[in-house]
Amino acid sequence: MKNYIKHHPWHIIEEGFDTQVNRVSESIFSIGNGKFGQRANFEEKYSGDTLEGNYVAGVYYPDKTRVGWWKNGYPEYFAKVLNAPNWIGLNITVDDEELDLALCEVSTFNRTLDMQKGLLHRSFTAKMQNGITITADITRFCSLSKSNLGAISYSFSLDKDATVSIESSIDGTIVNADSNYDEKFWIGVNTMATKETALLIAKTKKTDFYVGVTTDTQIVTNGEQLHAENAETSKKYASSTTAFKLKKDTVVGIEKKAIIISSLDYEKENIQTVLETEMASVKHASFETLKANHEFTWAAKWEESDIVIHGDISAQQAIRFNIFQLNCTYTGEDERLNIGPKGFTGEKYGGSTYWDTEAYCLPFYQATADPEVARNLLIYRYKHLDRAIENAGKLGFTDGAALYPMVTMNGEECHNEWEITFEEIHRNGAIAYAIYDYINYTADKKYLAEYGLEVLMGISRFWAQRVNWSENQQKYVMLGVTGPNEFENNVNNNWYTNKLAAWCMDYCRESIAWVEQNYPAEYARILAKTKYNEKEAIKWAEISANMYYPYSEKHQVFLQQDGFLDKELIPVKDLPESQRPIVEHWSWDRILRSCYIKQADTLQGFYFFEDEYTDEEHKRHYDFYEPLTVHESSLSPCVHSILAAKLGDEKRAYEFYLRTARLDLDDYNNDTRDGLHITSMAGTWLSIVKGFAGMRVKNGELTFKPFLPENWDGFSFKIRFNGDVKNVSVTKQGIEIQG
């Protein structure tokens, strides 16, 4: 755990330059606008530990799978969001020495992320090896008001007269650090460079996505605009270089604008024309004007999604950081896009879509943004239904059974760890639950007729084929699965998976009846398309009524899976700190044989289906499983926080909130350097809204059961519900709801 980020209600602040945490900071200070984003890499050269990262939404490459041995059904590739051409380059040379903070004596350094305005700011004073001291001030943003625009303001001065050169570049020679075979994924298509502008168009191998970038760079000193003397291009690089004499203490001002587009939005043959047209529309606008437009749009975004906490700056900073990064990652304007676990902040997990979106992110967007945003997240899955049926077919399932992928870009499974690809099938249930959750929250039941029912039917068909009848149990069982707790592989009768399967089939039957009654024309269309037979619903009802759930009479709890009580149940508190996290200190064999739970598993089911169980049952299960949970998944603490709040355990609810809220800011798991945990950030929002405020939807109405953490004076938030915006305020005097 690290603790170098200064506490501030609206800013993320790093003071002093520590090369040991630079990659962590590159993640924390990442910015984006839903269409593209980037890590907080320096504009100038940096030879120290860095992970360069510029990412364009939806542009990916099918990196050939690398596994020790193959199994039938394995995907042949792992889809990865690509490190896209880098537009921020401003390499500065002073008296023939390149500015490189890794080689400088840095006396002052400040990096600030202004979350309220969506600005990344950096300033420093550094003595170069040639003895010249440079003082610089830089601001950068990815425009929220014009989603293809990025801009930089970079000013600096020197403490001595010197000859300076500034190279402004677009670099398409970039690589993905996680490339399985060190392959470069880009092919250069076209490059151009003039005294002020540069242009680069590249395409991906195999997937043939085109990305185009054009930049305009203006350099001014003493009120005079300087022009480049040299412009250079190669197949994947375009730059212009300006050289001049600079007097001591004279300020050089650089404004660099970039337009970034892809063939997701424009025809490939029109990319260059669009780049030139779009740049012409902003070329004569000042950095300050473009920044003001961007700030105005961020102000509107905060107006609808902010959570205000009184009396706890650490908690206030944390929740705003989580909300900020969620809004940087996904805006909901494009139903072809989804939410990767790392967003635009790193390469881990490939930037692909996981079940995290449905289980954690959907509630945030449906409560804080236009209704179409959440709907588009669900439509994304509907449009991949045919691929889900194909995925199931590859594993031997038939007759329209659908298995949604654990990891995907285009609907096709691209994950290749057998215990996840073949066994972590609970993801199907999360997608079905998201349909229910969306309709329960928005009352948009028409969605069932238009899209949702077909998805539910495909998933129910999968469950019906995945179970088998056990003569021994005289019940339906589900063998060889992995639940959310990935520290247990290839288990039988994971309670959460069995529970989801039975619930899905029941919900599908209810939905079929509702659509038949209320939308007969849509019902007829769906029947013809899916070849549905009413005998299927009869079978689903039989399976659901006779599903097997492992249970302990001794402990009066559902067991995570068969045989769980054969394990040695040693509480996490009795583990030496030197052995935590166990994933870094234990063999996989030892982990699998242990009782330790990576993330909420059985308790995930109690979170989803809380109304089916009494408070006593909630408490028994929480008290049994929480002491065995190591929370080595970022998705775990928020669920435990919500459940603790429901049980009135305010102390643990707050402890788990802090853990999820400051997971990246304080680098709890020592992995922030690889990128932020974007999808778990939605869990932070859930911890406050569903946990501390106790918000639920019951019979189409909002209900609240709030509590105020001991060291808070109050908190407030806004949510959209049934077309209205509700202002919710919790203080020591109680709760007030307006709107």
C-alpha cells in the first residue's frame, strides 16, 4: 500500500518526483473521453520506467493465443485494445541534450489531475546534465465536448541562454507491452508533415481497423510565432522540428492540438479528408477556448453524477476519482462500445469486456446518465447473441443455447484459461440479471420484447443443457464449474451458479408470458426466430424446482460448493501478513486446497437476491464467509460493504468502502502500475448509494435505509429515476429526498 497522493476534494496531487512510482502515477493520472484516452505519460522523452499508453475505443487486434497445450474449444486469439499512435510527443533538446527527467536533477515536481475540469496538469523544475535548469508548466485534456479532440499547452523557460529545438511528433511505431509474441500490430498507411501540421494514418493487421491522427503545433516566444525548419516522415512516424535561440528566462509557449478518429466512425477512404476538415474547425481556436468548452461539458457531467461527502476529504477524493474515471471510460453514445476492466489506463485484461459491466457498472450508468446509456450496454450483448450461440456450439451445446464469452471484443470468446473459458459460466447469469435489474429500475419492460427475451431464452437453453440429473441426489446438478471465487476451480454445484441458473429459467418463463400477453406481434416474431417450443418452459420449471443446492445443517448456510467443509477453515485473520496476498506467496495448488475466497461468491448471490432471504440468513452467511475472504479481487470489497450496511455493521461497511474507494489511489494490491480497476470503481458508487444510503427499488418505487459513517457529517447525490432527477441528502438529522 502506498500513500503519496495528497488528499484534496477535487484534485489528485503528486508532489515530488519519485521514479519508483512513476508507472503507478501514469495509471492514476490517466484521462479519457469515452472515445479515446491515455496514460499520464510525459510529452517529452522519458527513459525511465514507463508504460506508454494511447488507446482508441473499439480498435483491437486478435493476438494469437499463447498456451502451453491446446484443448478443444480454446479460442485462437486474445483480443486486445491496441496501444495506438502517440500524438503527445514534444521532444525538447537544449544545447544538444534531450530533456529527460529520468536523467535530470528534479528540484520541484507537481502532477495534478483536476477532476472537476477534466485536466491533467504537470509542472517541474529540473537541472539537466549540461547544467541548464528548465522550468515547465503543462496542461493536457481529452475533450469531452468534442470527442475526437485532444490538446496540450506546454510552456517552459531556461536559466541560461541556449539553443533549443522542439520536435512535435506522431509516433506509430508503438507496441503493446502485453503482445504475446512481441508483434507490432500496426501497418503504416500514410504520413505527412509540414511546418505546423503532421498526419499519420495506420491500420491494424488482420482486423483492418484504420486510425488517423493529425496534429497542429504552434510555438510562440516573445509574441512571435516560430515555424519549423524541418519536417520528416517515415512509414509510421511524422514530425516537425523547430530550432531557435532562447534567451534566459524567456517563456516558450507551445499549443498542440490533435484530431483522433477511426474507421469505426468513418469510411477508410475518407479518413484523411475528415482529419483535415476536423482540424480546420479547431485550428484557429485557442487552447483556452477549447479548454473552456471541455470544462463546461465536465461541469454538466458532474452535475448529474457527483457524490458530495462532508467531513472526510479522503473519502470525498476517492469517490470523485472513481466517478471521474468511469465517465472518462464510457459515455454510452456508441452501442458498439463497452467497458474494459482497465478502461484507457493500461493493457492488462486486453481492454476487453467481462461480466463486470453487467454485475457492477450498469447500475451506475442507469442512475447517473441518460436512459439510453444503460440501454446501449444491454443492446451490446443483444447484438452479440448469435456469437454467444456460436460460442456454446463450439463446446457442444445445441438448439440455440447461448454462452456469452468471459472475455470479448466482438462477441466471440477470446479467453483461453480452461477454468475460466469453459467453467466460469456464471457470467451468463450476470447478463440475464442485468436485464432484470435494468427493467426493474427503469420500468422499460418494452426492452424485453425488443431485445431482452431472446437473450434470456438463449441463456436458459444453455442452463437446461448444462445441468444433469443426479440419481444420487435426486436433483439436477451442475458439475465442473468455477464460481466468482477463482481460487476454486472445477468444482461441483457452486451454489451461486446453480442459483443463477434456476433464477434465469424462472425469469425467462415469466418474461415469455408477459411478452406474449403485452406484445403479441413481437412474441410471434421471437417464436419464429428462435423456434421456441412451450415444452422448453415446462422443462425449465422442472429443473428450477429440483435444483440441488449444497447446504450445511451444522452451520445453517448454503455451501459455496460440494465439499467446501472438507477444507480446513482457518480465518483470514490468522494468516501471517507476510503471506498476503496469497496469490503472490502461495503455489496455485495450495490456494486451490485452501478455504480462502478471492471474492464474494455465495455472498454475491445474497447481494443479487437479497429479498429471498431473511436478515438472520444474511447474517449467518455473512458471518460464515466474510472471515474466509481475502478480497484479492477488486470486485469483492464493495459487495461486502453493501451487505455489511444492510446488516447494520457500519464499521465493516465503512472499512470495505475505503478499501474499494482508494484501491488504486493507495495501490492496495500493488498492481496499479498496470492500470486502474475501472469496473470495480462502479462498486465504489454502489457502496455509497446501495450501501450507506440503502437505496433499493421495491414495486417500482425508490426506498432508502440510510446510515451515516461515524466520521462523516453528511453525504448527498443525485440519481435519475422514472424520468426525474432525485436529490438525496443524508445527514445526522436523517434523509431528505427532493425531486
